[in-house]
Amino acid sequence: LEALVSGSNSSSHFLSTCGYGSSGDQSEERLRRKLRFFFMNPIEKWQSKRRFPYKFIVQVFKIILVTVQLCLFAHNRYNHVNYSWDNRIAFSHLFLKGWDATREVNAYPPAVGNLALYKIDDFYSTLDYAVVGYANLTNAIGPYSYAEEDNTMTPPVLCLHQYKEGIIYGFNESYIFNSEIVTHCLNFTLGHNITRTVFSSKGFLEANNFQINFSALVQATLDFSVKTVNFKAAGPITPPDCYKFDIQEPYTLRGKVLHMPVVTRIVTSREMPMSAIVIFNRDITVTKITQLINQWVTCVELGTGAGRVVMANLYFQFRHPIEPYLDQMEVMCRMYAGEPLIITADANAKSPMWHSRVVIRGDRRNDAGRPCRRGQALEELISGHGLEVVNQPVNAPTYKGRAGVTTNIDVTLCNAECVAMVEGWRVVNDVMISDHNMIVFDITMGRVA
């Protein structure tokens, strides 16, 4: 009996142990199946569960979509680069005297040397060739037109970058030299009767008392713009591409603020600057006010032995609300209250306070019959901080649009501590290539003017 009972207990114990081991194996098998499912590819998952692979289809669709986008972008970019290169070759034939087709073949070593000038007569004849080619733009096979909306010819601009003094007396090995580089620009105002035989750049420069000292000449550029339309880029949905080419002879690309001598100090923000302050005088100490500088605002402190003045330059983007720019101006006025402060701004705002015509037909930013809201907001800030408007009424307009609209949207301001320093405010017309004219004024501060 004891043996039977003992056997029964042992058997019961054995059965219980076997039952526990079977349950653990099933759990382990379920865990393995789950893990194996996570490592399956979409097809194996579909074969295992018979579920439609939505995520897989979405990923495939994204891959196809991104690939198509990249191919379309590459195709458009390829067409754009080719079209630009073809036009560059066309411009070389139209405006560069002595250009030859052998220069268009990229080969190493190159078949010909650089296109250069060695005689003064060649310099003037090259200018004549470019200006006459620009005046006879309609003779080009390509569909080129002038940059103005009414297709009127804007005068090309000749800019000379020269040393301030550069005279060489070779016979006794002496010279007069000043390393400061100065830039002078002149518009080639052309008549409607310009042909290939009548224009003389040399005579035009002499008539305008525009002297070229070739021994001091650093760089000469001739700038103008043309427009064209590329029909080949058009498709069933996309319209043709419109291009505006800014042409400069000789072609230069320095990656810096253009047309500024190397001796200048240029203050801007680091990323995509829309405003800048350029200092030519080396005797002036310049301190950047970094906490006030951004893409749209440049602010510096200019100092001499006679004193200092804070100067700020702002660009009000016309597509942006004016309030953020006014907030930055208010910060400046509060920081430098009681100190000389000058603010220059392309405000893109109109007001009688700075002698602009407030109502202009067709101006989308200023409905006819209504005052300019941007101008009113700027007026309130000027009055609130006691600023003085330096703009003078008897001057050329500060802005001239492509459609011939002229007005004053550039403002020069100063506080009470700086009113006596600023004098001689004036607008110099037809000097800049920009649609804004140059504004000039003197700052009298001790021996610096």
C-alpha cells in the first residue's frame, strides 16, 4: 500500500512536471512566430497573414514620386544651364569684338589664349562694337528685347575702377601713386540713329570730360540688360520661361559685393544680406553693433578723434509688413537716445513728410485715393521719437520704376543730437544701375566731413 501510494505521488508529480514543460514550449513558439513575422519581407508577410501590404505600397509610391521629382528637376536644370550657356555664346558674338567660334570648344590645353586688349584704339573699338551691338539688338536672330517694359533702350553704363593717382614716368623710373581705388560711372546715352558706323565711345567720353588714365586703370566694365523668352521650355502644363540677362563686359564674378574696391570695409550680416554699409575712409574707426544687425538691418558706430556717430541702414521688404522693421528702429532710438544717430532706409513707403507722391495710379501697395498705410506707420514712429527727416524737396526722385513711375520711398532720418552734423542732402540722378538713385549728404564731425 505504501508503495502504491508512493508510486501514485510520483506519477502525479511526473505528470504535473510534463504539463508545465508543454505550456512553456507553446509560449516560446508563439514568441518565435511573432519575432519571425517582424523580420519578414512584405511578400512573406502577405503569404503568412494574407493582409494587403499598405505600408509597402506607400513606400513604393514615395520612392517613385521622389524619383520622378528628381528626374524632372534635373531635366529642367539641364535645359536651364544649356539655354544660359547658349545665350552666353550668342552674347559673345553680338557684343565682343574679336570673338571666334574656336573659343567655344572646351579643350585642354585650350586652342586659343584669353581674349585680351593691348592697344588703346582696340579698347575704344571694343566699346564701340558692344554699344552698337546693343543699340541694334533687333538685328539679332534671337528674340531679345530691352529690359524696360515698353522696350525702350536703357543706356549702357561704363564704370571705371582706377587708382586715385597713378602716373608713371618711365624715362627716369619715377611715379606718383595712391593705392585708393575710386570708381566713376557714365551712362552712354544713345540716340535713335545709332548705326554701326556713327558711334564713337572715345568722342562721347571726351565730350563729357570723362578721362581714362590707362596707367591707373584697374578694371573697366560695361553693363546693360536684355530680356528674352524660351519657348522650348514650354510643355502641356508649364508656360515658357522668361529670362533677364544682366550683361557685363568683361564678365566678372567675385562672390563679393560688386563694384566695391578692395580697400573698402563692407559691413553686412553673414547670411543673405539685404543691406550694407561701405566705408571708404581708413581714418574712421568702425564698430559693428552686432545685436542690431540682421538680414535687413546694418548698424555701426563710426568714430574719429572729434567724436562718434551711430549709423544704421535698413531695407524694408515691400512684401513684408512694416511693423517688424519699425520695432527695430524703435530699439535703436531707445538704445542711443541722447547720442548722434543717423538712419537711412529704403522704406518702400510714401508720405508727404519725405516729399513723395502719395497717390499713384496702378500702385498695388497704395490704392488710389487712400493714404499710404506704411507711410502713416513710419510717420508715427518719427514723431514719437522726435526724429528729423533730412530729405529735401527740390531734388530728383529717389526711386524710378521700370514702368517709369517715380517717387520718394527712401528716407534719411536723424535725431536732435545729429541735426547740426548732417548737411548737403541731395539726390544724384542717373549714376546707379539700380532703380534707386544715389543719395549723398555730408556729416560734419570735427575734421571729418
